[in-house]
Amino acid sequence: MNTLTIEQLREIYNQPMFPLLDQARAVYRANWAESEVQLCALLSIKTGGCSEDCAYCAQSSHYHTGVQREELLGLDTVLTHAHRAKESGATRFCMGAAWKGVRENTERFDKVKEIIRAVAGLGLEVCVTLGELTDKAAEELKEAGVTAYNHNLDTSPEFYPRIVSTHTYADRLRTIRAAQKAGMDVCCGGILGMGETVDDRLRMLEILSGFDPEPESVPINCLMGMEGTPLKEAAPVDVFDLVRMIATTRIALPKTKVRLSAGRAYMSREGQALCFYAGANSIFYGGKLLTTVNPKENADLELLNALGLTPQAPKNACMNELEKSKH
């Protein structure tokens, strides 16, 4: 663990662009296979009607966004999507549910665990984002086969109350601790472009760098203004600001996957290439991210091929190969 202060992070972030990229690339090369990119598929297994009031989210019941409330998808439907994701090259299958949280000893939670077991049985890494967790629920998710739990911090603790009022930053950290205590990896990142300052972004990164263990992956999202939400008219994120954040995250968290996440649909191929060079080594893969658009699979594969990048093997497969090499 290498906790960095916000002063140290400012010094890294504010370097001229090329020295920053040089430093980030050196850190990347020291810790990762240079050509590998993790491909993660993402499916909303329960859409809309969320009681939370996150200002960026089209699934909140507080806003009129046109997103219809749907019930939890059935096992067969989820498995169809998971099979398709695996066949297209994804190695991690992420499932999100629009609700405040889950509790053990409920029919809904039992159904979610059944889905997790079935997806894990396909040989895919399983990541879920289900809202707040109790310690017991986290343990049961781990037992069901969850590889990683996603619970983003979104921004700094100082700016967070301007984005959400129905839960606190402390609530977020409590769930992250429950996931880590249960032995799950943590996927935790943020959103750029909500009106926050650079210091807000770096404060979030300061907190992430202090996690013990460090996050397994950090998704860096660019806000996609959704119709009906308070942040619909937010200005787009400058691509160089995104690159700076990815490079700084790579330096702060050398062994963490940095995921180029929401917003890629509006980025040029050149902009994405710069993000990969800066240290991103994971993407959401597939034409839809919960309720927002994403580049199509063939476009992503063409870009990766043009850059000489290859899909990363599933975590379990990597571990199996490592074990074989010891004998």
C-alpha cells in the first residue's frame, strides 16, 4: 500500500503532459504485461425505480428520465447475455441492480445468488454492483462466487453531498469495508464532469490510494448527461483532463486495473489510444452500459488490434497458469 497525499497527487497531476505520460508508462511497464487489456461486459439485471437520488443517474425514481422500472431479470435471460459476452471475448461479467442495497434472507437476494453461481460456472469473473451491503450479505456474495464488488466513491467526500443526499460518503466506505472483509476484490472509482474541481478528483484518488488492500480496479467514468437528471447540461470532459486523471491513477495505484469506462462512445480512437498509453488496461465491452451507449464490440476489437493490444485472460485462468509454472 502506498498512500499518497493530495499534495503529492497535485504534483504528479500538474506535470507537463509528456513527463506525466512518461512516468505513468514506466509504472505501467513495471507492473503489467504491456499488451493486455481486460474486457468487461456489463448488464443491468434490475433497471430503474431506484430510491437513491444520485444526480447523474437515469435510473433514479426522483427524476423523469424515461427509463422504465423493470423487475429482476430471470436466470435464463442473464445466462444468455453472459454466454454472448464470453463468446465475444469478455472475461469479466458485471451485473448491476438499481436499488439501495440488498439484505440476506430475502427472496430477491437468493435469486441474485443463484444468478451469480450460474455465471461463475461459465468460467467468467463475476463483478456485481448491488448497492449497500451488510457484512453477512457480503459473505454470502463471496460464497456464491463473486470475484469483485463495485461500489464507486464518485468524487471527493467534500463534493459528494452536492451529488447525492439519500446516503453518505461514510455509507459508501462502510460497504467497501464489508466487501473487503468478506474477501472480495473491490472495484471502486469515480465520475469526471459533475461540476467538481481537480482537487475533488484528486481527493477521491487520495482516499483510494489509502485502501488496504488497494482496489482491484478503478473505473474512471466521464459523465454522460442523461435526459431528466440534474446534470443533463453538464459540460463534456476535456480528453486531456481524462488522460491526466488516468495517468495519475496509474502512478498512484501501480497494481490496480484502471478502467476506461463511461464516455468512450463519444471519444475518438486517438483519444482512447492516449488513455491506454497513460495506463488504462481495462474497458467495459459491449454496446450498452446499464442505460447509456458504449462502442460496439467490433469497433473495440478493431481498435485494440490497431494498437497491438490483446484481451487479458480471466483472473482464474491467470492464476491457474501461474500455479502450473511452479510445478
